[in-house]
Amino acid sequence: MGFAKLSLTGRALRLLAQREHSRLELERKLAAHVEEGEDLATVLDALEAKNFISPERMAQSVVYTRSKKLGTARVVQELRSKGLDDDIVRAAAEQLRATEHARAHAVWLQKFGSPPTTPQERMKQMRFLASRGFGGDVVRRVLQGREDEDFG
């Protein structure tokens, strides 16, 4: 490849330039590159102190990119797998719930476009939306063609 040997900080910055990463993701990706005398935790602490690693930005990035195709449950699962703390995950979930019906309807419309005509087709559509992480009540409302209602 011809690249000069990168420091841990250089590798981390290169990863962060491509997309937002959580601290846990960087730890996993950089662990194999730690050499004797290097301290990964110190490098990550320094990047966090300079706001290069931001859990809030990471969460917003995932919500922005993944919420177009996935329901709240799947996006929350992804946020947790990235090691983000519960407060950040909860805030993202609240933000997603507000648009859950509209997002589910858009995904359904793009995939199917018309209401099911047979029980088998209805189950197929329900399974599809559920596999994308949309909740059962939202799936039922989408397939019944009901508008989003405020249950609050």
C-alpha cells in the first residue's frame, strides 16, 4: 500500500474522517494496531477531549442515515451495539417515535405500494415491516391505511 506507518491517533482520525464512530467502535478497530508503549485509552481520551469523538453526534448520524429504512427498535439496537449510553439511546428513541408511522408508511409504500388482497400477502407485509423494526401497532395502522393518531 505504500502508506507510512500510521500512529493510533492518525488511524483514529482517518476512521473519523470517513464517518462518525463511537468510542467502542474505535477501540475495536484500533485494538489490533496497538504497539508496545502505546495506550489506546489515552489516545481515545484525547480525541474525546477535543470533541473528535462525540456520542451525541454519533447517535444523530445513525438516526439520520438509518431511520429512513428502519423502525425505532432496529435503530435503537444499532445505537446500543455501538456502545452509546442509555440516556443518548433513550433520547434518540423518543425522537424516532414521533415519526414512526410516517417512516413505516414510506417504507411500506416503496416496497408494496398497495394494500394486501389476501391474508398471506397481509402477513408478508406485516413480517417485512416488523423485520425492519417497526412496532406492531404502527404496522397494523399502516396496513389498515389509517393516518397516524396521537396516542399521547
